[in-house]
Amino acid sequence: MLATYVSRATLVPVLFKPRVTVLLRGRWSSTVAQSKVWESPDEAVKDVKSGDVLLCGGFGLAGVPDTLLAALAKRKDVTKLTGVSNNAGAGDSGLGKLFNTKQIDKVVASYPGGNKAFEALYLKGEVSLELCPQGTLVERLRAHAAGIPAFFTPTGASTAVEDGSIPTRYNEGGFANGVKIPGIKKESREFGGRKYIMEPAIAGDVAFIRAWKVDEVGNCVFRYTQQNFSTVMAKNAKLTIVEADQIVPTGSLSPNAIHVPGIYVDRVVQSTAPKQIEHIKLAPSPSSSGEQSTLSAEKEFAQKMRHRTAKRAAKELKDGFYVNLGIGIPTLIPAYLEPGVRVWLQSENGILGMGPYPTAEQVDPDLINAGKETVTLLPGASVFDSSESFAMIRGGHVDLSILGAMQVSQGGDIANFMIPGKLVKGIGGAMDLVSNPDQTKVIVVMEHCAKDGSPKILKECTLPLTGARTVSQIITELAVFDVDRKNGHLELVELQEGVTLEEVRAKTGCDFKVRSNLSKL
């Protein structure tokens, strides 16, 4: 085998033979790399200007660069920013800081619904919003970083994302006064018999990132779910500024551990903002199991029905499955796994092998799930960034995706992210999670009827779709339906305990077949 030893002045070809040790001495130029560490966050953000596209790392409150955002919030002269982030911040954290100072004019986000102040501004026509599926958003950022101007994805095909029917901005006064800036319609094509839509890359002017350990030349290491959007954002922008929990000397980080090489990083500052947790969720203590419920009779019954649905859904999880569980009822499912069944839970913010909620002593602000709740990791778990996470999801490597819904149609359409003019929860990862239903089985778990008593299982969905012909099974507190996605039919296969066929017919907004050997649970 011919190898080449390279020095500054010479190229010396060397023939390597088995069991022969070759020692060479070359002439190398040794220089001391210039430090990228800045003393002051205020100085580090001095080149951000009005109209810039600002990429803000973080997921929920994990990995949010609040030190840098606080410095920018002092510069009231910087306005008309476009903020790109998974969320729209919360309170005085994340992009919320810049909403409070009225420095942001537009947001490109996946799940802004956690910030009710932003949601109200959007619905009143006071700020623009480009709502984007979570996996698509991170891929649009990764694409620009890699020099790719656009790409095709199945996520969002045959939905409001494709037809551009989600307004970017309402007229002043809000929804009732019409649309000021319409949504962006997407080009579509078929590949291999499936529809895909074209998504353009997003180019950032500035990226604010928070990392765990950063050396003086900008190499970054993240901790647990700190990675999220931060790795791709760091690689994307013209100016990348990283705030570090720890700044360490050059050479002290193992090359094997580095998540973002220093070539992408321009400035480093010390992080001083405290870490925050959006939802502290703890494992139930042994003593709490015997405590009397403080819920009203109505709420206690509703909770019982949610657990009934989760218990039935748990039967669909088989030993060794890779499973993604949405927020709400799906999070109750692991408690009802059958004996001997072990599954790998995937969380779209970057966990494979998610464990139960922590004890008070185990709570870690860098370890949260997609619902922004505190969690733990199981032995054998791995963590990664959002781009890697959604490659697993879109690529069909997850066996089962279980999520909630506002509506499901008899043909398997699902709607679960917004009510036009009233509610903008956000798409989050749902569109990606249902984007490959031939490889990843999609199950909806939900209440059979809405709070007003109207059916949630319909002939056709009336709300904007999350996915078309994607759901294979529907499980409620009343019944279990299998969905024929190809022909657009429902089949009732099971009734829950104490439920009659007549009740299900009365509370379902479409026709359905009944399995001849209909079973009861």
C-alpha cells in the first residue's frame, strides 16, 4: 500500500509493508491559532444589524443562547429581524426576549404555540410567520450549510404546506380582516410513485448557539439534547457566535467528541444565563400511589378514559420496536407495555432509548423530550441532533408512530396542528412522523369526540391536514378502527368494555364497516 507523508516543504512517498515500522521526521510549521474568545457578549453581537436573519438554537428551553439574546435585546436600534427557531421562545427566554423588545418582524418556526404572546401577535396581524414542519426546517438549514439550494421531501405533500394556504401575515386587526401576506405555494413532483414537494434552503446572516464545551478555536461539544437545531445552525450562518457553558483550552477536547468543528464558528463567549426547564415532570413516588385524587369527578373520568386508550394502544408495541410517541395520551403508553416487551423510544429532538421521567435528584435541564418534559436515558441510549433524528423518521427507520389528533378522516387523513384564526399550535414533528406510512405504521390515539360532543372521526377533515392517507389505525376510549388507506374505508375491529355498536355509530361522523368477528376488550 502506498501512503504519503506530507510536510510543509516535502512530499515523501513511503511503501508500507506488513509488520514494518517506519519512522519519518518531517519539517512542520508550528503556529499558535488565534483565539476566537470574546470577553463581552455585548461586543460579540455588535455586528448584528437590522433586517438580519437570526438563527436561534435550542429546543424548548434546552440549549437556548439566552446570554447572546440578552445582549442583542439591549440594542434597540436593531429591528426588523427574522428569527428562525424551532419555537418562538417562552416568556423572557429564547426569541421571547426579542418579542418583548419588539425587534422581530418575522418568525420561521415549527412549533410557536408554546409562546401565547407570539400566537396572539400573529393572529392580530402584528408579526409574520412562516410555519414549517420541524424536520423540513432543520433540513432547510442543513441544505444551505452544505451548499444545496433546495431539495424534495415527502413531508407536507397534499397539505396546507404544499398549497400555501397558511397565511404568512394577516392584515392589521387579524384574521377577520383578511390576509396581508399569503403563504408560499410549493412545487411538487412524483418520484417512484410518491409525491414530494420542493423546499428552499434557509440562509442565515447570524447564528446564536449554546454549547457545553467550546475550545478557544471554536470546536464545540454539546450535552444530551442541547444539540437539537444548534449543530446545523452553527454551520449555516455568515457569522456564528457560540456561548459556552465551559470554555476550554485548545487541544483539551478529544477530536472524537467534537460535534461542530471550529471552521464554522467565528466568536465564542462565556454563557452566564441560567439553564431553565419548561416542564419539570417527575416519576411518581412510591408514596403517591395511595394518595386520594384531587380531580373533579368529570376530570377523573376523562383521565380514566385516556388511560383506557393508552392501555389498548400498548398492545401494538412489539418487542424490539423503535417507536415515536407524540405528546398527550401517547406518553401514557409505556406504563402499559405487556410483560417481556422492550421497545426503543425515539424523541424527535434527538434521543433514541428514552427512559422514564426522572426523580427530583435526576432532573437535568439538558435532557428533555419533544414535549419539553424532563426525562432519563436507558442503557444503550444515544443522542444526536435534529437533522439525524428526522433522517430516521422520514427514512422509515421507526417502526411505529403514535400521535394525537383533532380530526381523522375515514381515508386516513389527519389534522392536528391548527384551527385557522383561533389556534396555531404549530406543526412540530407531526408532518414528518406521518410522511412515510408505508414504512412507519401511523396510529392515532384520541378522544372519540371533541369537547363540544362533535365527532372527531369524519368522512373528510375540515381542518388543515397534517398528512393525507397516512393513518393506519385509530384507537379511542370507545373503539378501535383499522384504516384502508388505499380505498378510503374504515373498519371497526374492537369495542372497548361497556361500549355498544350503536353508541359508536352515533358518535362517528362517517360510515364504517364492522368486522364479522368484532371483539370486545
